[in-house]
Amino acid sequence: MRRPLVAGNWKMHGTRASVAELINGLRQQVVPAAVEVAVFPGSLHIAQVVEGVAGSAVVVGAQDCAIEAEQGALTGEVAASQLQDVGCRYVLIGHSERRTVLAESDDWVVRKFAAAQSCSLVPVLCVGETLAQREAGETLAVVGRQLDCVISALGVDVFSKAVVAYEPVWAIGTGLTASPQQAQEVHAAIRARIAAESGDVARGVRILYGGSVKAASAVELFGMPDIDGGLVGGASLNADEFGAICRAAGS
Ligand code: 13P
């Protein structure tokens, strides 16, 4: 039985004041213990959030980490070991905004994934196709390739301590959501790809859906057999809306 996970990616949002308010709102949410809740603030605010959610069930993740696991001369980057030290449990790897806007390569995604795990962080590997790729019928090939990079470099067993997030690029921040059936098709393909290497790993790995998830769409999405929760952007900046999405994962 996979424990549902709802993750809030705050992206490049927040000030000390707005983060304090959001923490306060999150602490008031009642979420069934069966659902794991994680938030991913920008790195400036990680320490504030770790402190602010202490004593609650909410865990904290980072939105990225450096290709090197340990501290060193790498201006502007944050090492996985530093994220672990400050209290992170998770780290997003290969978010599409980084792949496209910052030209993050598959090679870097693999190195970041490995760096995270070497510091006992749980990587959340983000995969997904663009609209042009979907329209060209390439969705499963694109997502399969993004997954294969990690499997071929690091082996399938790394997914026993990782999470996959399927985030169709065309659904991110656009208000367009993949239908539950569209999402399920891709989630099932991701699980099948992993199952081809290891049935046990495939049965255990959590696969989250991301892309304009709202409370209103969450119940149906999370009701699909291979959707184990969500990676939520915009809606995670509103504590009540995010709380409602978390509760939907427990229904
Ligand atoms: P939105 O929920 O704002 O579409 O963002 C999804 C996302 O990119 C989460 O990582």
C-alpha cells in the first residue's frame, strides 16, 4: 500500500512575512495521518519553514540541489548535504521550468538525483511532455526517456527511495489539467517501465501528478489507481486550498 503524498512547490514565491502567514495557515489544516504532506519553499525560506512546521506532520523539501553532493566552490548553488543539514527530507529534481528555462540537461538531472540520495534526501524526479510532443504522439516516449536516463545511469533500485512526479508541461500554471484518464495512462506507463526492471520497486514507488491541480480536480485525479498524490504549484500558496487538496488524497 503506497502512502499518498501531496507536495506543495512554492516556486519563486514568498517573503518572510508571506511565508510566516502560509506556515500559520498550514498548521491549521486538518489532514488525515494517512496522507504525507510536504512543502517546497525557495531555498531562502527553507530554514524558516523547517522551524515553523516543527511539531506538525508537515515535512520540507527543496526545489533543486547542486550536482555536487558536498560543500565546495560552486557559487550560487546549494549542496544536497546542506539541504539535509537544514532539515529537508525531499528535493525536486529536473522540474520542467529548470529543464526548459535553465537548460538543465538529463546528465545534470542524473547527477543531482544521485547527489540527493547520497545525502539521504528523497529525490522527486519530475518528468513530462510539452504540448507539441503530446500532439505529435510522443508523450510516452518522452517520459520514458526521462525515466530511462536515471535507470540506465543509477539502476532501477534507486526508485525504492525516490518519488516520480508526472507534470505535463502544457498543464503547468496554465489552468489546463490532464484529465484523470490522460494522467492515469502516463502514470501506468511509468510504473510499467519500472516494473520491467523490478516489480517490487514498481509496486512501491509513488507517482505524483502535477499541473494545475486544484481542490476541485484533486478527488478524481487521486482516485486513479496509479496516481499516488500530487505536486501542486499555484494552489499550494493558499493554505486552505492546499489543505483541501491534501484531504482529497485521503478520501
Ligand atoms: P501549477 O500547479 O501552478 O500548475 O504548477 C505545477 C507545478 O509545476 C508543480 O511543480
